[in-house]
Amino acid sequence: MNKGENGEIDPDFVARLAHYLGFDEGRVQHLFEKNYFARNWGKHDYLFRFDKEISHIERGTVLYEKGDSFEVIMGFPKIRRAMVLDPTIKKYFSGLEKVAVEEKMNGYNVRVAKVKGEILAITRSGYICPYTTERAKEKLDLRFFDDFPELVLYGEMLGPDNPYVPKEIYGIESVEFYIFDIREKNSGNPLSISRKRKILEEYSFLQVECFGEFPLQTAAEEIAKVVRKLGEKEHEGVVIKDPEMILAPLKYTSSQSNCSDLRHAFRFYNEAGRDYMLSRIVREGFQTVEWNENEAEFKKRYMQLGESILNPLRESIRSVKDGKRLYEEARIRVKELKTATEFGNYLKRLGIDAIFEEPQPIGNEYLIIIKKVNKSTNDKTQAILEGEFW
Amino acid sequence: MNKGENGEIDPDFVARLAHYLGFDEGRVQHLFEKNYFARNWGKHDYLFRFDKEISHIERGTVLYEKGDSFEVIMGFPKIRRAMVLDPTIKKYFSGLEKVAVEEKMNGYNVRVAKVKGEILAITRSGYICPYTTERAKEKLDLRFFDDFPELVLYGEMLGPDNPYVPKEIYGIESVEFYIFDIREKNSGNPLSISRKRKILEEYSFLQVECFGEFPLQTAAEEIAKVVRKLGEKEHEGVVIKDPEMILAPLKYTSSQSNCSDLRHAFRFYNEAGRDYMLSRIVREGFQTVEWNENEAEFKKRYMQLGESILNPLRESIRSVKDGKRLYEEARIRVKELKTATEFGNYLKRLGIDAIFEEPQPIGNEYLIIIKKVNKSTNDKTQAILEGEFW
């Protein structure tokens, strides 16, 4: 995919871009040739995305011409993970008096911004998802983008009609956008938490829950309580922030979130990354030690872990044995069928093998079931069951 | 390690070797330069080993001059694993009426042979282990090598004084050698099972247990019974063989063996290979489906799995938290202290960081405790506990 999508690049454009980025022209040319800097397709072909992290410009950063210069929407900054809450928080945020703790929700990362007069939903990788864009326009108060054309919403698309990470746990009927950051175009600078919350309230945007600000000394203990409670509801975890948003945030997740990741990974055991699996397992080890769990709690944890690994594995093998193909089921709910068609083309373009079922009318919208085929795990399992080797 | 150990290579030697192997000289020169074909050191510097699999010559194969030609001791052939017993056995051994089933014991692979008048214990990788060599001379009836100078014993060193894979499960007091194959020098051809057993009996060699020969149609079922029983004793599994040893064997292991591997891997979670971990887990999935386990059996299996992963992880993290360094404890029992010194130098040469404690006299021998330090997991765990990121 993407190979050659840049086509011929105008040398004048390269020169201006090099000047804007402060790179030399040869380097910009190279980024184009390698598709590290890639042009979007179709009606968004004026948008370029960084397909790799380049000199501190995050992967997924998007760039387009504006007047005789350019404008940039920075990617999602990677949030580092605390493997243990204490002393990581104290050490990392040393110098601060308090940290703010917000919920880390489990959805699909999306930036929403007005670009050349149009509202766009930009994915983590820097693509324009037609479905997410339609939903964002439907769900968000668009006056915000007229009032603050220089600001970008950084949030999560959540709910069962999110075709990427469908979740029922938030009590959302279809999809909603929960915003966690507001950042400026170009600089990528975030607003302070208080300013962000004020603006989000003004426009009645949904926002991730804030569990309060905690003194650095007691934060680890307080956050452990919050994370345990979130875990009971199968929620993911927290993001720990500098209230002024000068230091970058940290994240920390619940055991249930680790296990949920593992359930998914072992269902498609031949696709999922080995490092992905290991990291989730190791987190469980550090959490049980940090939380000083007794044997009963420990037993509960390792049973949960064992089941999260072996049950999906068994289900997948059984399914293939019973002649069923392994797929991930997802669904979308669209206002216009055109959006579904565009979304289908979009997935194809990304190399995702998906089957769209017949649209079912629901209210004034359409619900469409999507089956994403997991060919690798399917074929490997089939071969093993037929007597082949791993 | 090993870099440059080949030193200057005599061009005449290269020419003769190329002729013997049927390679061109440039290729042999290249193998030397890359150390894919490497000279052993010290008093065994006349021995060369294949450090990589080269044109169907197994890694660990050993070669030395004999007269005006060469002699070869072939490496351990890789044994393929059945992920499911049925239909793999039927398919793989199709054409045979019966398969022989032998125990796969969990020890340290070693070939014992007479080379230039000297008994040598050659490791899987093709090194001469001074400790294993001393033990082999002590434990084996050496007349065999005079009677059959062209044969090589392929076996396992087992027991608690095996410093590589110490195991108490076989009821061995110190170490013993259990032989599973006899193969010819040069060709590497194995003797048939009946001929092997007869010879091994003649010299009172210990040999891996044979569970009998099973018709191809019922073998999967019979082997499942054998493997379940082996598992109950924490034994590893079986090797399924063509009685004539024309087709290469297959292996299949117990759940307990998978879990035992996982316990070791997760104790040293930062050293162990991700693929190693995943493969043991996936085997559990196929076994539970093939054996059609009910929910109680399945629960037992996933609890076992969860505990085998999380318990050693917790132990390691706790140990580091308590200020202890992570190490693997092993021990050796030597007749002469010189062997221990040589073994220490040998481990150092292989890049293994090991501390030898004071020898304790035991009978007419010495017992020596060895601590192998696991620096990577140790340092990573320490760093995380001090608030660093993964």
C-alpha cells in the first residue's frame, strides 16, 4: 500500500517545504521517495502525513499548504507508561506540587480540526477516515471550529459503532467523541487542563472524566485506588498530567485492560505482536508486586491472566476446526450510504480485508455489520489442524 | 565471542576441505571469515564446528582431519514438533505401519564419541564441554568406543548436577547419560531402534524409555495417554520414531513441560525469547482442543498456565525489590578440581557470567555451586522499580 502514491513531486513545492521545515531539499525529496512523507488520496490529496517520526515530528502529523506557507496538525504524542506508580510519578513529575488524573478511555484516537474550510477527522496515522469524519460532524458542535480555527480537538471515538475498537463498556448507544486534549495547530502546544475543560464545557463537548488533582506524595496511592475502581468496570486506566500541560503526561492501566488486550491478541495469535503480548503480561507482574497482593488476590490475577490467554486461543482453534473462518466483527452507523462506500474503499486502500453486510435502516440512519477477516491466524490454524507444522 | 578465533587459515587446508565438502574454495574461505565454520580452542583446536546450518549440514556438526581426509560428527537433527497428534502422525509417517514411541527427556544434549583416540562430549552447538566430558568418561562403559569407533552416542545428560538443565524429576542423584540414538560418523545415519537398543543393552548404557510401537491408526490416541501420564510426573514428552529410523522423528510434549518452560522464561522475562514464550502458550491451546477437554480440565489448564507465567515474574520482581540479584543456581560434581577450573574458563569463553562457590568434598568427588547471573532481567527490573520506563 501507499507505494508511489506521491507521484511526481513539484520541485518548487519541495523547495518551499524544505524551507518551512528547516530541512535541506535533498532530505525532503528523500522523505517523499521513501513515502515517509506521503500524500493522502482522493479529495484530500492536498494533505500530507508523516508516516514515520522525523526529527521530533510525530508520526501521523499532517501538513497542508496555507496561503504561501504551510499549516501543521501535530500527531498524537506518545504517552509513556509508568510500570510502577511509585516512584515513577514522583520522579517524572518532580518539581510539580500536584498532578491531574484523567480517565484513559479505550477507543479510537482521532483529531478533529477545520482544514481549508472543511471539518476533518484525522486518524492517529494521519489518514482522513470518512466514517469518523461523518460521525464527528454529526456529533460535535461545529461552531467551536469557527470560533477557534487555530485549535484541534484530540479525542477518542468510543462505543459499539466504532469499527476499530468496538466497546460496550461505556454505556454508549452508538458512538460518541470524548475529548482529552485541545492543542494548537502548528506548535502542537496543549491548553492547560483548566482552560481545556472550560472550553469543552462551553461547547458541551463530552470529555474524559477527571478524578481530581493529587499531591505528588500521595498520587501513587490515590491513583491505585482509581485504577482498581476503573478495572472493576473493565475500564482502561488513567492518564496522569501536569495541570499546566508543560510536562508530557504518563499513563497507567488496569489489570482488566491488560487482560482485555491479551484476549484480543490471543484470539488472533498469529497476527498479534510478540512484544505486545509480553508487555501486557509483564505489567501484571509489576502491578501485583507494587500492590503487595496477598495469595488470594494473586490467584485471582493469575487465573484471570491464564483465562485471558487460553480461552480466546481455544475459541479460535475450535472455530477453525468447526470450519468457520476467523474474523473480527465490527459495525458502523451512517447517515448516508455514501459514507459506508467511502469507508469501504478507505479500508481497502489501507490493506484491510473487510466484508460489509447489507445496511439495516435504524431511525434515520443505517447500521452496517463489517467482518474483518484474519487470514494469517486462520490459515495457520487450519494448516496445523491438517497436520502441518508450526 | 569467537570473533577471529579462526586466525590465519592455511590455504592448502582450505583447498582440501573444499574438496571434501564439495564446496568451492571461495565459499569455504567465506565460512571461515564469517566464523560460520569455527575452530575450537585450546587442546581441541583441531576440531572445527559449523556454527550455522550450511547446505543441510546441521549446526553443531563437528569436523576434524583424519589421515589425509576428514571425519565428521553430524549435529543433532532438529526434530519437528506435532502441534496436534492427529492427523500429523498419520500424515507425516504415512506408509509406515507402526511408529515407535520413546520418552523425550529434559536434559542437556550431548554427543559422545572417540576422536583421535580421546573420548569427547560434544555439545549441541559443537563445543567440547570439559565437565560433560569428565562425567561421560566416568559414567559410560568406554569399551563401546573401542568396539565401535565409527559410532557416536546421541544422548542427554540428566540430573541435578547437570549445570545446564538441572532437574530432580528423574530420581537421579548426580548426573547420568541417557542415550536416545546411535549414529554413524560421517553419514550421520542412525541405527534402527532394535539395533540401537541391543547395543545399548550390551554395554549397560542407560537409555530413554520405549513405550512400545503403535499402529499408525491408533498412535495419536495411545500417545495422548502416554503424554498425560508423563505430564503427571512433570516429564517432558515423547519422540515418535520410524522403527527403521529412515524417516526423521517427531516430538510432542506435555502441558507440564510447556508450563515448566514458561516458568523459566518468565523468571528471566527480559532475556527469554518472545517466540519461545508464545510457542509454549499456543501449544496449550491446540492440546486442549485436540484432547477435547471439559470446562473443569480447561480451568485447571489455564490456571496452571497463568501461574506458570505470573508466579516466576512476581518472584523475580520481588527479589530485585528486596535487593537480591537474579541468578540461576546450578551445580556440578567433579572428580578433579581441574575440571571445574576448565569448566569455568569454558563458560567464560562462551560469554556466560557465572560465579563458582567453594568446592565441597562429597565422597571422592567435589560438589560446586554455580550462580549464573541474569543481568538483563536484573537491570531492567531494577530500573523499572526505580521509576524508569520499560
